[in-house]
Amino acid sequence: MCGIAGILRGGNGRLDRTILQNMIELIRYRGPDAAGFYTDKHVGLAHARLSIIDLGGGHQPMHNEDKSIWVTYNGEIFNYVELREELIGKGHRFSTQSDTEVLVHLYEEEGEDFVTRINAMAALALWDAKRRRLLLARDRLGKKPLHYALTSEALVFGSEIKALLRHPSVQHELDVGSLARYLVHEYVPAPRTIFAGISKVEPGELIVFEEGNLRCRKYWDVPEPDREEPLISGPALEERIRETLLDSVRRRLMSDVPLGVFLSGGIDSTSVVACMSRAAPGSVRTFSVAFEDPSFDESIHFRNVARYFGTKHEERSLSPDDCLEILPRLSAMIDEPLGDASILPTYLLARFTREHVTVALGGEGGDELLAGYPTYQAHRIAGWYAKLPGPLRRGVLEPMVRRLPVSTSNISLDFKAKRFIAGVGHLPEIRNQIWLGSFSGEEALSLLHPDLGRALASEDLFDVARRHMKRAPAPDLIGRLLYVDLKMYLQDSILVKVDRASMACSLEVRAPLLDYRFVELIARLPTTWKLRGMTTKYILKQAMKPWLPPRIATRAKKGFGIPVADWLRGPLRPLMLDLLSPDRLRRQGLLNPTAVGSLVRGHLEGTRDNRKQLWTLLMLQLWEESWGRVRRSEAHVA
């Protein structure tokens, strides 16, 4: 796995190699093994390499035979062996065994359509010197990041925003519209970033810059479900799911360095271990973390899985001090605020795993593909709830829920019930974001400094969710929400968390469940194969049951979380009170001290469980400490 950066100069400007070197140096932890550069009078490409395949020959940027095409890329191509053989058969000559070289020859053969031929986790930049054409692309599901900024002087791009900010033409300017969306979603949805003028290349997108013009092309999207029941069903469908996932895992085992798998003991990671045990029997290494708080600890489950498959298992017990020790450094890992508290244990798991291996497989994607989150069950309940008489709902049930005593448990009824009531009256795509995020639109605006709140008063903070909901190919509500979560929560929160946490440790993480062939297979199934009644991930559980330990398929969903509610009243209290103090907030001019103070008091007094809201604000403040001292632009509220 790697980091990339580059500059395509505009006009008659001079390409400064020193700037390019500074850009890649900031993200060298993504690729600590080597750095490479290519420059001509038009373009500069930079690469930081984490050696995985062809350790001696896979240096980048890489070129074709006549050096007219150059590529720098971050990722792995899982079907490169077949593509290499095909290209050799068509007369192309290879000088390395690296998967990277496939890209330049495939582009020669296919042109822009080369991206449709690769099965990859990748973000890439390709320079066609003859045409003076620069291409930027991300893999279909967005497993690897890529950002760009088009300024008056240059097109600047890189794996992480911090690299772009080293270019003098890229402004350190806060986009307050993105700030408000962060409060709603706990992340900034693509293509926006927290910085004005910097954008994300979207998953499944190809951007072409040629003759001074930039055009964007979507080369992949989630396919439509079959309108009828699938032609194959029952045992035949289950077999196809097993074999597709097995092949996906098998392809992700290619590596010239040690490899392992993250194991939580849930259905997704256990399915990956089951496939890995079949593809490479006797050589599976599993890595897990345990917690002192029993409501968050899954050690009994992942130990059972490790014993069942006979893996070489490593685990580490994490204390609050372990997590809190790295909290102030989180903002250096991520260039945008991110409100997912599980980035803490994810980083610690990645750091621990990197002590033993260089590559790890993970179970990301299963929840968004197969309706694994409790929110999907909640949407189904919301449909039933709406049919109850209004006086019963508004006069009896909702006041009863609001009076529930506050509990800090990971499985607390009051927290879930109150979140349900907060979202149930909204449109499905809005309540989905309210349940997953921290604040409603009105709450987010009230938390901002009054001047910012007024400037954003007419803005639709749920515009991205509405757009994806409208584009969703599924005919039913749950199917459309799955599409929205795949396009937003998975791509802009879960995968960002895993990428930044793992790459900060120079660890590559591969996601077999996000092989596009597996995604397309599952996406084409009717929703009833994913959420059957109140059973989540129905078809995966049925398909994998013969390969799994007993009772794994019937385990309840448990997130990879930490006891945030208790920590905010305990060891995190001094940091929270400092970062969210009225004086600090008034100096910053971003948040409303009165509204924030109300959240803090309610949580500390035990009258409300504001864990999600306060953590989201805490992460914003930690980001502001490192990256947020930027000019605020009222012109970028839209």
C-alpha cells in the first residue's frame, strides 16, 4: 500500500520539484519503504511505497516501453495475473512482475476504459505525455482515497489532504457548509471536504484533465436488483455466495510479505477467516483486541473462532489509558473531522497487527451490503409505528420514552429508544442519517455560531443523502437505504477510518466483502434475502453456516465501540471541558457556546446521554487544534 501525490501545472507556471517532495514526505508513513518521482515540464508525480508485491522491481512512478505513459497508484490489482497474460498475448512487453505495470499497458490497449477491467482497491494517477492528459481514478467502492484541488496555478492531487495543503496555491480555507454537514453525518460526505476548493474523487469515478478542461465520468455503480426472485435460490444461491467470497479472499492472499486477518468474532470477519482457512489451510494468523468493559468486549467470541479454525491467534487487551493516550494524535491521522469513536480501537488493532504482519484482511462492507445495522430493523419498526393512532404515539409512548432513566451501557434501551423517537417522524433518508449521525439539521444549525447558522439557514444539509436516495436502483425502501449507506456511511466514514488508522501504522488492509463481483452478486438479490423479517444478513448467514462454528450465524450485531459515555464523565472530562469551554469556543467563532454548554451539562449531570453529540464536537475541536486554524469563507457555504 502506498501514498501518491502530484501536480499538473497550469499556464506558464514552473513545476517546483521541491514542493512535490514536500507533499509526498508528509504522507511517507503510507509508504515508508521507498519514494519515487517523475517530472517533466508539465507534470510531477510522486509515490511513497509500502512494498507488498515484487519487492525489488515494483518501484513507482512506472512507465510503458517508450516512457510516454506514467502511473503512480495506491493499492492492489487482484486480477493482474490474468490481465498480464492477456496483454503479453497482445504483444505488450513487461519489465517487472508488479501489478502496477499492468495499468500502463492496459491503458495503451483500452484507453479510458482500462479502469473497468481491473478488480482493485486503488487510487491512481496516470499521465499520458503524448496527449498531455492526466487521469485520476478511484476503485468502484472507494477503498483507497484520492483528493484534488484545481487552482489558478495547477491541478494538485494526493492520497491525503495534508499533501495538497503543502502546495502554495491550495488555500487553507474552511468550508462552513461542510462543517455543518459534518455535525449532521459525523463525516463530510463526498465530493466535498472540510476545506473549500479541495474535493474527493468519488468511488467508481474517473476524472480526466486535458487541454485545460476537467471532466468527470462515472464508470461503475451498484447494479439494479433482479425484479423477480433470483433464478437460483436456496442451496444453489448459497453455494454461489460461498464460492464468490472464497475466490475474493483467495485473490487477496497474494503477497510477498506476511499477512493476517482482523477477527472480531462477528459473522463478517469469521466468514473471511473461514474462507482464508480453506484457501491457505494451516497458515491463518488472526488478530483481535479485547476490552475491560464487558458490554464492549467480544473476546469470548473471537477466541472460539480462533480455536475452531486452529489459527495462530494474537490478541491484546486494551485499557482506557491505551485509547486516551492516542486521542490527541488522532487529528494528525485524519485531515477532516471524523466522529466515529471506533477509530481508536481500529488504530490500536492496526498498530498491534503491524508488529507481526504487513497486510491484513478485514470484514468491512457486510453491514451495508446485507442490512446488518440495527437501523434497518428500526426502519421496519418505524413503518409499523406510523400505523399506531397519533394520540397513542404522541401522548403516551413518546413521553414514556423521554422519561426513561439514562444508562451508559453499550446496549442501553434508553439511548436506542430516544434515538428512534428523534428520527421516526422524518423522511426515511433523513431519519436514517439522524439515527447514524449526531444531530438533526436544526440542531446542527443551532450549534453553529449564530452568524454561520443564519448564513446556512436555507441550506439542505441532507442534500447528498437525498441525491443518493433518488438515484438508488432498488425498488423498495430498505434497498434504497442500503444504497445510500454504501455511498455515504461506508465510503466516507468506515473506509476512511480503516484507511487512515491502518496507513498511519504502514499496514495494508484488504476487504474481501467489497470485491465488486461479490457486491454485484449481493446487490442483485431482492432485499428479502438480506433482511428477512427482523433477521439481518439472512442469506450470508444461511450460506456460510456450513463453514462456521456453531452459533456464530445467530449472534446479535455488536459494533466495534468504546465506552464513550462513561469516559466523557471520567477520564475524558478534563479534555472535554477544556476543548469545549465557552472562552475557547468564543475565540474560535465556529460554535455556539450556549448550545454546546447545554449538551455538556446534561451529560455530566446524568440527565441526558449525549455521548454521540459530545464525541462529534470533541473530534471537531481536536481537528481544529491541528488543521482548523484556517480562514473561514462565507462564500463557501453552498
